[in-house]
Amino acid sequence: MRILKLACDPRIIIADEPTKGLDANVKAQVVEFIQEVTTDKSLLFITHDLSAAAQICDRIAVMYCGEIVEWARTEEIFANPLHPNRSRRWRLFQDRARRNSRPRGL
């Protein structure tokens, strides 16, 4: 991806699953790089990674079965999930995050 930044000056960047399969450290570097490279560009960020999308995107379109079912500013997408499938997934994501943040007993 760094070559993209140096090779030309595109007005739009298409990133298809750029964080898929990466460990947390490398993912953080990729997210930081994308933020740096897209300050004055448009970005089409295709991902299943909600946390990366939240860090990078101003607006999010949520697709289900090949159809866009939600389209809004990032804050609104996370504050008020409209599609039933995403509402269920978001609750599971939040539950998992709460479980992982709790200190574990000895």
C-alpha cells in the first residue's frame, strides 16, 4: 500500500478487506496508514471489521444479502443500528467486548 501513496496521487482509494487476517499490531499500522493517506482523498473501504470502519470512515453503508440496508454517518450507524441482523451482531460484539474487558480470577 505504501507504493500506492508514492506511485501516483489518486483522488479515490479502494481498499478491499485491508485488515483481514492481520494481528492487532499490524492492523493498527494499516489503519493509521489509511488515515494518513486519505486525509485529502476519498476512500471506499470494504470490510467486515466494524472497529476498523469506525476508526477510518466518516459514513458507512451496511450491506445485507447484496443490498444496502443502512447508510449514515459512522456515529449514527453505531448508536442506532436499524437492520435486525446488525442489531443482533452489534449486541453480540458489545457482549464479547464486555466479557474480554473484565479481569479474570486466578
